[in-house]
Amino acid sequence: SSTSADAAASAATSTPASGTTLKVGATPAPHAEILEQVKPILAKEGITLDIVEYNDYNTPNDAVEDGSLDANYFQHITYNKDNGTHLVSVAEVHYEPFGLYAGKTASIADLPDGAQIAVPNDATNEARALLLLQQEGLIKLADGVGINATKLDIKENKKNLEILELEAAQIPTRLKDVDLAVINGNYAIDAGLKVADALAVESKDGDAATAYVNVVAVKEGNEKNEAIQALVKALKSDTIRDYINNTYGGAVVPVF
């Protein structure tokens, strides 16, 4: 009937979250770029999306914890668990495959004895880098360590590779100084590296793809907030899926 249509129309223009400003923390690429595409979708519902960019992995969690941000979108779920904050995931959005990139050495086959391979130095990302090196047959890790692997779990290292632990953000700039480097998807994008050029990429069906899906995190108790729910819906829309697939050349893989 026309009355229910009218009601639906008025509901569309003044949603429960209408008039809300949502403050969301993100790292620049791809998270802030993806959120920029979400802005017009939320604007139609009367929600203003305020994107706050961060270049580190700790501040955005503290800011959600203390309430200065409503949500953040930068981290994978495993990182979030390590942080001692009361954050929960409200949406699994995408996955950024880790890549192994050529530095001084052009290919895995050419890797000399004692070669240096740079890996991120934070626990979750280092484990992930080691799993990729194992996937490519460069090292062997102790059975069952999975996403908790550390350098101490390397049980076989036939080429006596030197695993150099560096801050994730610094690795692209040090690529020319090492033989190979394992680089996070977002930092690879920032540095203009293409996943297509990587010597090896994490398998989509490995431990990493499930453990390292990137999420929208909020403080526990805010999961049902209407503006947050609208954000989740917008992020998981066909518009955003198409944008991700058309923009990142396989460096960012939607999981919805």
C-alpha cells in the first residue's frame, strides 16, 4: 500500500543513526582509501564519516578503547587479540596477502647461503612471514606452531638464512639492502610494490587467510550501535567489493 511505501521512504531519509558523526581510525592504504568510498553511502543515511589516519598499529586501538574513536579499520583479528584492549570485531572485510619480494637477489632459486631476509618484528606478522618462508621451502618450523611461530621455532634452515627482524613499516625502504623481504600488504601498496611482482604470496587457503582477515573493531558493548551497523553494511556492499577488486590488483582480497 502507499502508506507503507511512504513510511519506508521517510525511514530511508531519517535512519535511526541520522545526524551521527562516526569517527573511524585507519591506516592510509588500503583502509582509509576504502573508507573514503564508504562516505557517500553513509551520507545517504545522514551519517557523517570522519576518517582519522594513523601510521602506527597501537594508537588506533588505544583511541577506540578510550572512546576518542568509534571504531577502527586497520588490523587483523589476531593482532587485536594480542593487545589487552576490550575490542571486538564487528565485520570481517578483507585480507591482504603477504608477499615475498626480491631485494638484492632476483629469485628464490638464486638465494645464496647466508642470505638476509627481512621480516616484520611484531609477533603476529613475524609468524606470518615465517609461515610464508616455510610455504616456499626456505625454512622448516616446528610442528604445530602455526601463527605463533617465532625465530626460535625454525627447525631447519638449510641455507643458513639470516632472518632480519625490522619494523613492518620500515621494510620497503630497506628492501634494496637485503636479499629478500616479506612485506605486509598495506606497506607494499604504500611503497608502490605490486603483489603481482612478488616472488611468492600467501596461499589463500593457508592459516594466514583465516587468521589475518582485516576487521572493523569497536569497543565491547558498541557492537549494536546503529551507526556502526550502517558502517558494516556499507563496507560489505557490492560497491565496495567492486572498488577493492578493481583498485588493488590482488593486493587486497574481499572476504564478503
